[in-house]
Amino acid sequence: VQEGSLIARFGRARRDRSLAVLEGFHPLKHALRFGANVLLVVSRDTDELERLAAQLAPDVAARIAELAQAVTPSVFEQLAPLPPTTGVIALAERPAVDAATMLAAPREAPLVLLEDPRDLGNMGACVRVAAAADAAGVLSTGSHDPWAPDALRGAAGLHFALPVARLGALEELAAAGGTTGLDGLASAAGEHAPLAHARPLLALDPDGEPLLARELPPRALLAFGTERYGLSDELLARADARVSIPMRAGVSSLNLATSVAAVLFAWRLAAAR
Ligand SMILES: C[S@@+](CC[C@H](N)C(=O)[O-])C[C@H]1O[C@@H](n2cnc3c(N)ncnc32)[C@H](O)[C@@H]1O
């Protein structure tokens, strides 16, 4: 009965937008390292889990040992559609984050906006590189949940290292006072200026003007388009500028996560962070 209720609990958690299903060791490691409230850790081999933790995450090994519960391999196989090879799966609470707060956050770091991304692994890779570059966060539009288990897997659980949330619709950018023109940002300089927290919206588009990393506005909202079709006309119409990552002639475009990586690390390396 206990094993049956465990299987049911993981099944429900996959549809629960307040929970994160962490499939594998690395998502669990990063969740703990970045302060997640981990509710449950289940392992098909606790000795192997202890070895992995000692080798790859000694900083959180004691916490993993404290939380881990052993289950038989046959139960473990039923806790995820593709059971993780590291033999561990966990549940954590999602942190409370919302798009308006992310847009308003004053730190001088770019915020990534993924417009209707279709591939959860690709979304996860975007979150992972945004965390590594120390970006301000990742927003996404469209039907996919950026906290879906496959996205968490692709991100190695780095959703807990920076804010990640869905933006219901592009109108929310204006409602939150989220964007302004490049000139508007300059004129809003000053501690008490009403637009001081607004963000210039830069559309990343292979047909845009070549990007100059040193000239990226410090609080840019960097918009990347859907894998097949690129950015929507609506987003392009809202953008303050359209910029491209220069490519060799004949290459149509970069993969979505690769283009996020190129821009964020161009920014990071230009500022020698
Ligand atoms: C796979 S691409 C989409 C390709 C689509 N056919 C197009 O023309 O935009 C996914 C996203 O990555 C970004 N991207 C890819 N290559 C880029 C480049 N060279 N310059 C700027 N953005 C790029 C864009 O935001 C694009 O919408």
C-alpha cells in the first residue's frame, strides 16, 4: 500500500504546479545547493546514492543521506516515464516567483524571454546557461510549463538558482511596466525616476543588426523565438531593437539554447564578470 501511494504521489506531482519532480542526481544536487525545500528523496540503491553524493556533491551529501528513502527497483521504475539512470528521484516545492517581480527586479543583469518554446529539454538548457551566466531569470510564454520534469532534467535542476516563471501573455510586459524604449531607459536614469526599473526589449533575430555585446543595456529583456518559426510579429513590433548573432554565410540559425548561451556569455565576458 505504501509503495502504491508513493507511485500515486509521484504521478500527481507531475501535474501539480506547486511541485517540482527532480529526476536524477544532478537536479537534486542543485535543488539542495540553491536552497530548495526538498520534500522527498527516493532511491533504488542508497549505497550508490551515498557514493555519488560523496563524489559529486559533498556539500549536500549529509542532507541527501538524511532525506533518502529506499525502494525496490520495480517500484522505482514506476516513478517516472524514463527512470533516471542515477537511481534517484525527488520532490521539491517550487519557489514562489512571478513575472512582474522578475521584470521589476533592479539588478543590472539581462532577463531572458523565451517566446513559445516547444522543446522542454531545450527550455531546460536555456535555464541552465542563464543560471551559469548569472542572468536575472528566465520567462517563457506559450503552453509549456518551464518547471515540467523534462525541463528540470535539461536544466540539471538549476531552476532553483534563479527565478523561472511563465508569462501569460505579452501584454503583461506593458502591464508590469516591464519594458521601455532604449531612449526611455536613458532618460529614466536616477534613483527615483518612475521608469528606472523598466527594461529595453531586444529581439534576437538572425535578420537583426549585428549584436555588440559591450552595448547591451544592463537590464535588457532578451527575447528568443520558437524553435521552428522564430519570434512572432507581435513581439517584433514591441521590440526596441532587433539584433543578431553574426554567423557564417549559409547557416540559417543557431539552436535556441545555443543562441541564449552565445548572447549571455557575450554579455558576461564583455563585462569580465
Ligand atoms: C532555431 S531559431 C529559429 C529559427 C527561425 N527559423 C528564425 O528564422 O528565426 C530559435 C531562436 O534562436 C534565436 N537565434 C538563433 N540564431 C540566431 C542568430 N544568428 N541571431 C539571433 N538570434 C538567433 C532567435 O531568437 C530564434 O528565434
